[in-house]
Amino acid sequence: MAGLVAVSIVWTVALLSFSFGQGLLAWDFRFAYLPAADAVLAGDTPYPAVDDPILEDQKGYVYPPQLVLAILPLAPLPVDVVAVLVVIGFLALGLSVLGVLGVRDLRCYAVLPLWMPFASGVLFANLSIPLTLALALAWRYRDRVWPPAVALGLAVSAKLLVWPMLVWTIATHRRRATAWAVVLGVGVTLGSWAAIGFAGLAEYPSLLRRLSEIQSGNSYSLVGIASTLGLGEGAGRAGALLCGLGLLACCTVLARRGDDVRSFTCAVVATLALSPIVWLHYLVVLLVPLAIARPRFGAVWLLPIVLVASPRPGYPEGYETFLPALVTVVVLASVLSAGSQHALTPRTVGVTRS
């Protein structure tokens, strides 16, 4: 245990120090979120033009406006100060996921910073870790209405790729939570766009299409895997759709059998399968089903460490493209083989499903 903690601390400090020294710490805040906040404060649109080359450099702001509005108070601070603050905050948020899910094995906390998806989420300081916390909260308070509604509503509105989680809430007959999640998500998105005078709204669909054209075939997604194999992006998109729909069908069938754990897991993995763009930090969401099904340290907790072989912040090459998918499949198999273990996480007392 002491050795694992020591390695984890040394690894984390080394990564943070190197990134800070290179001026790369909190990449997304530094190059996308804060410039977008400055643009809003100046009365301009936070969104780049469709033909702006910064999209190829993964620096353009491409999210709905609520995120940029939320960080406006940080805009006047020096960039390096913001970077340090948010990275510390994201590190704490990521570790808190385990606490929310009732994990008590300290070895799980010690090994988590060694996961490249987790380390990438912290170093980039993007939405992946907050989205993971939102999924954890949705599970932890699944038998209430408002906590999962707020968690999933805000998550889906911030990053649409999380929408398969609403299939899980529907399949498990959490209708009120689903309805309020949709209402809240739509309301927050429209309200935030109204706050910036609907700047960039008309061009936003085109911006997302252009982003997908640039990045999907070069990412760790099923589209990227198909492109690496020479099958073309069309085949990759078709494969991703079939895989994602298959996972959601399993989610529905398992929900009807009362198997919340496996149903939830299939929905989480479907968010990765259906996304045309997948970066390494996206895989941190696998922490939630793994912590639910296997809350005690075991060999599977070490598996994501192998993704250190695919650490590229840019576009993966060769075998790097396949490793995240292989890790995802093994984690999925491990969780599904663990069976339905509702007692593993504390159930809350509150409103029943309706």
C-alpha cells in the first residue's frame, strides 16, 4: 500500500510539474475556455469560425455557452493561477467520485491517479471528470428524483454525448427524473445562449460537423479505429451506431430484469461507443461502473494503467488507436461478470421510481 501511494504521488507531481513547466497545464482552460470567456466579456462570440485552423489544434471552444458563463469569474486571474487552481480542483473531484460511490478500499484511491484517462482529465482540466462525477451522483441518488435529474440534465446539456444515460433512466422507469433532466438541460442551454445574445447558435451545428470531420477519424473512437484499419469513416460510423444501439438494447433488457448495475454499465459504455470523437480522458467514465461493481481493489483496477502507451494529447497512431477500446471491453466484461450487486453502494432514502 505504501509503495503504491508513493508511486502515485511521484507520478502525479511529475506530470503536473512537467505540464506546468511547458505551459500546457489545464490545456482546455488555457487555450479554449478562458479565451472564450474573454470573448464573451468583450461582447464577442466565444465560438471559432468553421474554417478556423485552431479546430485542428484542439483549441477552439465548442461547447454550449453555460460552461463559459460559469467560469467568467476566473477570467481576470492570471492564466497560470487559474491552471493550478482548476487542476487541484479536478484532482479532488476525481477522487471524490470514489467516495460518492462508497468505495472504502484505499488502494483504489491510490491507483486512480496512475490511470492515464484520469491523469489526462486532470491535466487537460476539461469536462470528463465533472461528467464522471455527475454519473456517480446519478447512480448514488438513483432512487430520488431531483439529484439524478440535476446531475444528468446538466451533464447532457454540457456535453450531448452523455444522452444514452437518459435511456437508462427511461428503461428503469425513472420517468420523473428523466423528464426533469430534459427540462433542466434544455432550459439551461437556452438560457445561457440567451445570456450571450444567441451568438454562434445558428452556426453551431456546422461547427460540430466540422469538428467531427477533423477529429473523429483521428481519435480513439470506433470511427478512428475503422479509419486506422483502412475501412473508412462511413464504416466506422455504421459500426459505432450498431455497437451503441446494441449496448442500449442490452441496457433496456437488463433494466426490465431489475439489474440496475449492468443496465447502468451498458449505458455508460454506450456513451463512448456512440461518440464519433473519443479522447483518452473520455474513458475516465469507466471508473463509475467499475467502482460500483468491484469496490475492492483487484487486477482490473490496474488495467487502465496500460494506456500510458497511448498518452498522446494529439492524434493517436497505429496500435495506440486500439488500446482504449480493448481496455473498455475488458472493463465492461469485468463489470458484467461481477453480477448485479445493488448492495455495494449505499442506497439513499427518498422518492421511489415513478
